[in-house]
Amino acid sequence: MIEDIKTIKDVFEELDMLTQHKETWFDDAIEKGFLQGREKGREEGMEKGREEGREEALMVVARNMLKLGRPIEEIVEATGLRVEAIQSLMH
């Protein structure tokens, strides 16, 4: 009977240790997920900023080409911008 009590006590101690480990693992997983999400968001934000910067630079080039009297078709070919975007610079 005393051996049974010791065995039950050991089982509960093991269960308690596993439960504590589970909470630590869960906290670590949450933190890891948070950090990965933050990094992905940062990368996506930087990429979006670069794309917007490239678009703005192309608009500046297109505006300058218009000032030089270059035809819209040439500006489209040189910049890759849509005709509508270039026409919007003319107004």
C-alpha cells in the first residue's frame, strides 16, 4: 500500500512537471510565432515601400520626358507605366 502511494505521488509529480513544461513550450511557441509574424510584416512593409519608391521614380522620369516633349508611346516603352498613368501627369 505504501508503495502504491509512492507510485501515485510519483505519477502526480511527473504530471505536474509535464504540465509546467507544456506551459513553457506553449509560451515559447507563441513568442516564436509572434517574432516570425513581426519579421514577415516588416519584410512585406519594406517590399511595399520599395515598390512605391520605384513607381514614384518612374513617374518622375515620365514627367521629365513629357517636359522634353517625348511621345507617350516612347514614355510607356521606357518606363513600363500605363498610358493612363502618364496621361494623368499631363493635367
